[in-house]
Amino acid sequence: MNGGRVGRRIIVCDGAETARLWNRIGAGPNEELLWVPRENESRARPPGFRALQGGLSEDAFQKLTPLATDEYALASDDGPWARTAIREIAKVDPDVPILVLSDLLSDEDLPHHACVRRTGLKTLIRDDVDDEFDHLSNLQRVVQLRTLLDSRERVGILLQPDPDPDGIACGYALRAILGRKRTTAPLISFGEITRPENRALVEALGIEVHVISPDELEEMDGLVLVDVQPNVFGDPPPERLLKVDAVIDHHPERTGYDALIRDIRPNYGATATIFTEYLRASKIEVGPRLATALLYGIKSDTQYLGRETSRKDMMSFAYLHASHSPALLRRIERPALPLDGLRALGRALAKAELRDGIHMLVLGRVREDVIPQVADMALQAEGAEWAIAVGQVGSNLVFSVRNVGYVRAAGEVVRAVVEGLGVGGGHRSMAKGIIPLKAFREVYGTVDREQIRSALFDAFTRAIRNNQD
């Protein structure tokens, strides 16, 4: 029994001088400070440290009563010392994460260990040490994923229906982390990609997302969900999703399913940030295509780093920015608008109206992917806090809604507008609604442009006001 102890950072310093250097960096919380005296040096104990009884030996590390959640840091510029320490620690726990701090040793100087990371020592400050332990924790997660999935022949990477940039980029990154190809780690979804920017993303980067039925999940002998959790697919979800290999997501954690690995970080603005940290921790080279995908995933989920953004998102964005392709990013962010869509936009702009902060454009019959593009542009109108683009698609009235971000109610507002008529919902600053033309006609009589504009203006004005009360 460990008496309820939580995992520690066990710091082992090579000699008194190194221990004193660690003290100057500043000991962090939950760190156990140990030193191994060198020959011919004073045995005076460095402040805050205690000697590792028995030196670098399996027995000495066993006496520390280790926990599965412990982490180690070894501070030394001596190759034989570091190699011995790693080997003896691994005898106690073969999978324990180990951080090696040295200004002289290279990765090649260290013995093979699944979860070892090397960094400098004398130039570190306290925040650097904490960041390095974060990298070590992310490396441990990568090792766990690889260990779990390496023997699987075909690992399905499941995205949400109508996958968004964050999920697509994360699936692409996971395939790189696992060292697999699209045949052995396909990106799969239960729904087509509809938004033009998202289609531009997969086309520009050559990413394939296969649309499958829930029954086809049985063809996979491994299953990882990224940027989504099983509950999104129904309550209850399909039976195959009740027990999966891994779930990696940044949305609030849901229950009702089992996952062998669960890495859910709701304090992150994007799941792409988690995968960027995985890549950095495992020192995988991030090329322009992957960097661009992850960068755009962070941008889109945080509204250009303006919504629910953490320090981790900022750091990952800066890291990716150095490697991304500006040309590829422009192709993704500015997808082509068809000529008939431009004509519909022109007609709508001629009768555009902005009232009480709501800018509405009624497009007539258009391709569905035109509607969200027009909504994005409509939000740029001076004085607009809300933008609504409406079009007729087949037998439905489809509208896309955007707001300026600080309003934060798009999904709730759309659900209120379509209640009893159709379906809709979305995020805080963007949403979508669908009303069958038949249902609209039964309530409002006609489906001409003026009636659509009048009815939706009134409906959105009421819903926005009620949401603010």
C-alpha cells in the first residue's frame, strides 16, 4: 500500500554541484530530491536533498516505494552514470517515463528506453522544467498508444459526422504518430464533409475520409476516436462504440463507454493542440502539410485564437506556424465560390438588410456549400453581431448562422428558431438550421423571399432576446 500517495517527480542529481544547480532552478511541488555523491567530494548534504541510499542500483530505486504514476529526472553530463541510472530504474518499472537533463549527452549516448526524453540543464528555468515534464507525459501517452495498436492490422480513426478541421487534422496526425498509411489506419466518418473550407482542406492536403455505416466498424480490429466521444453518435451509441481502444478529445468528458486509453482535456481549445504536443514530445518531424492541417484545426476551433484559448493552444500554434505552408493555408481558407453562387450573392446583397445587429441574406436556390460561405462574409458588415444566410436546397430551407464570438449563443438560438419546424444546432458562434419547405409553408403561408426574410427576422430577434434574458 502507498498510503494514498500521488505520483511524484523523483529528481536524481549526479553530485553535489548538480544538486545545488537544481536548487538554483527552484524545486517544484511534489518533487522528491535525491543526490548521488561523487568520489572525493564533500559529503555535505545539498539543501533540500537526501542521498540515494545504495547509489545507482535496482535495490536503491525499489526502496523509494515507486508508484505507477511516478516520473524520473536524471541530471548528469556523465554518460556511464546516466546509462546506469536508466537501466536500474527500468528494472523496477520498464515503462516509467524518464527525463534526462544534460548539456553534453546526446540521444545516442542513452540506452534504449521506450519513454525517455533528453533536454539541456544549465539554461533551464523553472517553467522550462515543467514544460519538459509535460513533454515527458505526452511521450508516455504516445508510447501507450503505439504499444496498444502496433499489433492491430487495421486501426479505424473515427471522426464526427461532417468532420471539421480539428478532427481531420488530428486523424492525419495520429496516422503519422502510429507510422501507418491510409490503408492500415483509414480516417472514417458516418457522414460526408459538407463545409467548403473542410472539403478544401482534404483536397489541398490529399486526405481521404471514408464514409461508412456503423456496421462497417466491425471490419476494424482497432478503433480510436479523435475530437469526438461515443455519445455523440446516439444515446446509446452503436454497440461497437461502447468499448473502444482510445478516445482523444478536448470536449467535456462524457460517460457511458469504456476506452483503454482516454486523453480528454476540456481546458484545451482544440484537440489539434493535444496532437501537436504528442508530435513534439516524440520528436517527429512535422512537415508543411501536417503543420498546416493542425494549425488550421487550432485556428478554426478557437476562432483565430480568440475563443476558449489556453496557453497550450498558443504554444502549439507558434510551434506549427514555423513549419506550415502559407500557400496551402490560403487555398483552404478561401475555397472557390461557384459562379451561380456569386450571382445568388449579388441578388441577395441588393436586398440585404441589417436590423438590430442581425444581417440577413436570402439567396434563393443555391448549392448547400454556398450558404456557410455567404454567412461568413455577411458577418463582416459594419454593425453586424449576427449574420444569417438562407437558401433553398432541394425541398428544404437551409440557413447558416454566425456571430461575433462574444455573443456566444448560436446553437441555442437556432434550436429555438427551428423548434417544431425542423432541426438545427451548433456551436456558440456558428450554427446551422434546416426547415422543410412544407413545414415553413404550413406556418407562414408562402415561401417567397420577402416572407422568408420577414419570418426569420422575427424568429431570430425573439430567440436572441430570450437567450440574453
